[in-house]
Amino acid sequence: MFEPKYDGYRATIAVQVGTARLLSRRGTDLTPSFPEVAAAVVDQVPDGTQLDAEVVIYQNGRLSFDALQQRMATGRRRALTLARETPATLMVFDVLADQGIDPTAEPWTRRRERLELLATSWRPPIQLTPYTDDVEEAAGWMEALAPMGIEGVVAKRVSARYGVAGSWVKVKHRQSLEGVVGAVIGPLQRPEALVVGSWDEDGTLRILGRAPLTPRQAAQIDRYIPHCP
């Protein structure tokens, strides 16, 4: 099955004795930065439940990672103001504890059933992430949702229990365009990066940016670089 890949902060949130705690993958406490998310989870999610999710902020027509970083760099009082101005959303895609029951050994299909039961009465800012088992539909999502900041899709094995290595993979949306290699950075024999540009409508060559090279790529590029005797 396939789920959208959001440009946000991966986090788990647990509810115990009427209190919610939002933690990043590295264990950083995100609760003070996203008070509106914590309050909504306390209100709508039963005790003894832990959810796996992505925290996102939708701003100016697309997901904004900058707005998320701004939350992380501010104090508790300012976070409350930003929560009112640009509220965050918790996109939930898995359940790690279901009212005291550990479902992580169950297959994804069973965990999804549990999650849908929990989500029956959810309201924003908590949302259940959509999924599809149709490859063509997933490919359509990658194209249609890219302007909103959706990075691609996450493909998951439906029979896998939670946390099994190799049971999911990210498939990122990529765009391609023609460019001109204007320069290289580093030794000509083993360049470290390419400086790439493109021609605009008035015939001016504009720099797009640098393209770092792996050692293998550098060796392949070397044959195309003219060397002075």
C-alpha cells in the first residue's frame, strides 16, 4: 500500500492520565512547540494510546517546513501565538499502543483497522492519513500533490509488523530539466561538484546550483572535462 510522504516532522504522541507528550524520532520533546496538537490529542484520543505521525503546517497553499522550524526556534509563549496564526496538523499513519494494548506485532492491515476505529470522531488538527493499494493512483498522487509540498509516497508491506527492517520504502517525486555544466569544483581529475545553470527566456545563463558528486560519478565525469597539457 502507499501513503503520501509529507514534508514535516516525524513524531510519536502518547496520552497518559490526560496528558499528551509529543516526541521526535530522536526523543526531543516537541510538546511545547505544538501546544494545539497536544491539546487536541488529549481531547480526542483515549488514555493508553500512542500514535505514529507527521506534524505539518500548511501555509500559503503548500506545506511549509520553514514554519515548522520557526516553531522549534521559539519559546512557549510565542508558540501559543503561532499556533493560533498558523496551526499545525497531526497526520497520523500508525498506532503503537491502543488503549493499553500493544499492536506492534500485528500486520499493518490490523493496525490500520485499529487506527480507523480510533479516528472515527477525530477533528482537525488530527487527521488520518489516506492510503491506496493502487499503483497508478499512488503515481497520480505524486504528480498532483507535489505543488502542495508532498514529497512523494511511502510504500509499505501490508503483512509486516511495526518496525521490521525493509518493510517500507520512500519513493520521492522528482522533476528533471535540461541544464548546462558551467564549471566544476575541486580537482579536474576528481571534481567534487558541478556548477549547473540553465538558459532563461532572454538568453541569459542563470546558475541553478551545485550538484555534489560521489567518487564514482566524479570518475565518470572526468572523461568529459577537457584537460590542458
